Amino acid sequence: MTDQDDVALIEACRRGEQSAWRALVQRYQRLVYAIVRRAGLDEHAAADVFQTVFSRLLQHLPRLSQPERLQAWIVTTAKREALLQRSRGMRTVSMTSSAGDEDEAPEWDVPDQSPLPEEALAELQQLDQVRQAMARMEPRCRDLLGALFGSDGEPPAYEDVARRLGIPVGSIGPTRARCLARLRTMLE
């Protein structure tokens, strides 16, 4: 079900298909959570916003006039709910300690009071689109691109990637170029 586009998923949700709803929530959960956390909310407030966004989506699903614009609707709703939650939080502050050990002095996550920059939202949307396109790619390309670009820090040596994926070192560069071209096409 995760390979379906948003319009098909919405239609399936309207027919009451539970698997379609699960796929829709799974597709956008990271985006919603990232927007909310970028707003400076703690995990408890983020969970509240997450629940509100998908509850509203469920309510609006029958009346959603432009299903192809679902991602924009979700981003806008998440942003509004995060800002509303943050303004409520200024009256009552929920503090979450990041200390893992009882002997450590707690470090508190304090919300950032600056507004959500539009560039950050655009970047989150772009990352979500790349993640969705990667999920639709054939396993060979998905595994190769994940191995080459999925790690934090230094890119891995081709020898390590070749050994892990069981492919010749000389085929990594050309295969990577073809996979990136497919990914680019999928994102256009």
C-alpha cells in the first residue's frame, strides 16, 4: 500500500480501508514530527500536535477537495497546530529533562521562541519527498544510495560498500549515476 500516491491513498481511506490510513499516517508521520520539533516543542507537545493533525485529516478526508495537495495541507495544519501549541505552552511550560542518569544534573529542552522559518519547512518537505522517492526505488538502487549517502559523517569507502552489498567496486560509480538519475526523474 505504501507505493500508492496520495490521491489513491485518500480514495482508499474514503472507502474505509484501514491499511490505506496506516500507510498515509506512516508516510507523513516523520514530516509532521519534524515540523513540530523544529518549532521547539517537547515530545509530549509534539505527540499532541501529531494526534491533532491526523485527527483533523480524518475529519476533513471526505471534504478534501484537492487530494493531490495533501502534503501542503498536512504541512500547513502541522505548522498552525505547532504554533498554537507553542503559544499555549508559553502560559504553561512543559519541561523535559534530557538527563539519562539520576546522578547527572538535568539539561532542559527549552522551546525556541523564534518563528518557524519557511526555508526550514521547505527543506523538511524536500527531505520527505526524497524519502518517499527512495522508498519507491528498486532495492538495488535504494540499498546503494542508502549505503553511500545514508550515513552521518564521512562517506564510506567504495570497497566497504562493495563488500557489504556484494557488488564489484568498479560498478558502484556507474550504478550510482544511473540511480541518481532515476531519483532525479522521480522528484521532478
